[in-house]
Amino acid sequence: MAIIEKLADMVGVTPQVFIITVVILVVLFIIIYIKISLDEKKGVNSQEKEEIRKIITNLVPDGGQYMAAYAHSKEVYGGARMRREVYHYYAVGFRQDQTDHLWVVPIGVEGGKIVYTKPVRASSENVNFVGGNAYELQLNFPGGKDSKYILKVEESNTKMGKECQVNIQQPDEAKAWQEFAPKFQERVNAERGVDKKGRVAKK
């Protein structure tokens, strides 16, 4: 009890308030942990994962031959006072035997359903340079800052509001992406004659 009194005194509250606060935090942690665990189980063979597969199969030429994965990213604008976070979501299709290109389909979630726009075939023909790394690949198209796709393919994706609106578990896809991404980056940049920051490569 003496320890609790000291801790309560340190944060400027009564021991009773301190104990209640700790209990509430523990309960919240347990609830969040259970939710994430349940969402992870749902994501193994989820409807959202199947939708990503269908998007690549149906929109990409010979789409059934491509690995289909869910990718996302977050961009932060402004400073300490005015901060704006923008989230992006994608379906990506790639093949280990064709590292010269990948397909990207911007997607969104409306009314619980995945919606999509026109697929983009990213290659040295239309990408200025490929930045980032296997964890966060950056496709820089002509047009500057606003013409960039940032792709993160993560193993575990659980519903967490705007940051993640789907339950998708994709360990095989994430592993395949980590192998594919550096090869794609190296090949496209080599064909463009640049490094991963877009600078002319030294010969």
C-alpha cells in the first residue's frame, strides 16, 4: 500500500483514484488485445482478403498468375499545430519471375465494401525512380510530390479505424513482397539510370 501511496503522490492523485485508473487501463488493454486477436483470426481467410485477390485477378492482364497483396501507407502534412494525416490503400499484383513491373490498384472502403479505381502498371516506362526499401517502397511518377505511391505490405492488418479498415492476414504475401521489392527497385532504377533517390547513377 505504501508503494501505491507514493506512486499516487507522484502523479498528484489520491491512492483510490490511482488504483481505479490502473484497473481501467488494464481492462482497456485486455479488451484491445482480445479485439486484435479476434480480428487476426478473421483476417486469415477474410472477405477483404478475397476481394484483394479478385481485384488483381479481374483487373490485371493474366491476373491469376500474380501474387495479390494488400498495401497501405500514411502521409503526414503540416507541423505541430496543424497536423493532417492522409491514408492510402492499394491492391498490388507482382510476380517473382517478372521483376520489371508490378500492378497497383488504388482502393478504398465504402460502407464496409472495398471499392477500386483504374489499375496502374508501374515500370521503368512510367516511373521516374523507385525509392524506399522492401518495407516501404516508393514509386515516384512524373509530376512531383503528389505523384507518388508509397507501398507497405505487412503480414498482419487488423481494423483500427482510418489507419486500417480491413482484416487481412497475409504472411506468405508479405514474405514474397520482401523478396520482390528490392529486385523491382534495382531493376527499374537501373533501366532509368538512377539511384533510389532519383539521382543519376554513377557509372
